[in-house]
Amino acid sequence: MLTKSLSSLTVSALSQESTTAAVRERPTTGRIHNRRMPLSNKVVLITGANGGLGTAVTKAFLDSGARIAGVAKTIQNSDFPHSKFIGYSAELGSADAARTVTAAVIAKWERIDVLVHLVGAFIGGKSVAETDDATLEQMLEVNLRVAFYMFRAVLPGMRNQGAGRILAIGSRTAADPQPMVGAYSASKAALVSLVRTVALENKDRGISANVILPGTMDTPGNRAAMPDADPAKWVHPSQVASLLLHLASDQASQISGAVIPILGGDL
């Protein structure tokens, strides 16, 4: 089966915080076993599905029994050879793009039960005084507006069906800002506010919304970018995937509006 290609989406390209390289699997630590198939046949839309974090998350949700619509700028069904996976190549830089990919998934599987929004980007290294308008605009575009478009696109269907889960990845700096990353931190803090607002607005409709704030992720991209750092202190993607799985499940139906840090050994 060929990857679904949404060729009508002619919007600006988005970078991802995680690289598209496969996440290195560890023999025992952080492996995810879902013998009870907690998300059996749930329809899960994952943005950034083949990034450094996205690869671990997509595999975990497939292992849980879910049907996965994986969205990325470039993605193929062969990236995740599984009968319940379909890839949708799309750039999610506009409201129309978000609506189009959402409609395509609903046309295929009639519903979306869970949105796992992993798309994001990082630019840092300059003080607020030195940060140019283009950097600020890119951080707001990728880290806030794309999430807003995706949340707005999936919410009507979730509200109609009386159930849904919206999950997003923020950043530790959203709650613990650091120097030289002002635009990035501000965009992630705005994402946290957006998620909590969605939780409040939909608390009586069976819809939960939560955001995870990870520290530095142990992805191939981060290892390449920071060769002198100690990745033993970083957050492994499988840990984030496990937490997302729980938040997407019926066992977490009363958890909403939560802002959850996961910092590894770098407390």
C-alpha cells in the first residue's frame, strides 16, 4: 500500500525537535509490553510520527493495538510495516492543512480517538535582546500555531462522539525558563496554556488534554548535536511513550489539564 500523500498541502516546511533516524532500542530498559492491548482498535493520529521521539511513540501505540495515522513531512508506510499503520505525508503549517489531514483520517477510520502531537522545533543561543523577528515567528509557528490548528481540527469530532484524548509534548523550559532560549521557552509555555484551556473547555464532553514537559531527550539528533554531553542523564523516548500510552488509555480518563515533567537524571 502506498503512503497517503496530501499533495494539496503547500505550506511552509516544519522542522521537528527530533530527528527522523530510528530510535536505538535497548534490550530491557524502557521496553514497552502491552499484553492487554489497552488501546485495541482506537484510532490515534500522531504528528511527527517518525522523528526521534515519534518513532518510539508510534511503535508503542502500535504494540498497544491502536490503529495509527502517522503524519510527518515525509513518511512512508514502510517506516512502520504494520497492518494498522498508515502514513500521511503533510506539512502542518496552516489551518487548511490540519483540517485536510484530519478529514483524511476520519474518511479512512470514521473517527479519531486520540491526538498525540509531537511536532516541534528548537532554536536557541541568543538572548531576547538579540533574537530576531524571524526566530520568534518560527518558534510560535511550529510550537504553538500548529498545535492550535491540530487541536481545533480534531475537537469537533471528539465532541460529537463524547470522548477523546489530546496529548502534546512541551518542554522543561516552559515551566523552568533558561537564558538564551527565550523564544523557544515562550512558545512552549504558550502551548501549556493552550492544552490546559482545551482541558477546561471540554471537561464535560469526555475529552481530556494533557501535556508532558521532558528534559533533554536521548535521540540520535541530540547525541549528534551534543557529543560531549552525558546522555545517561537524558530522558529516553520509551519512557515518554509509556506515559503517553497511559494518558491515552481509559485508566487515565480522570487525568486532564495535567502538566507533567519527565526529566530523567537531570533534575
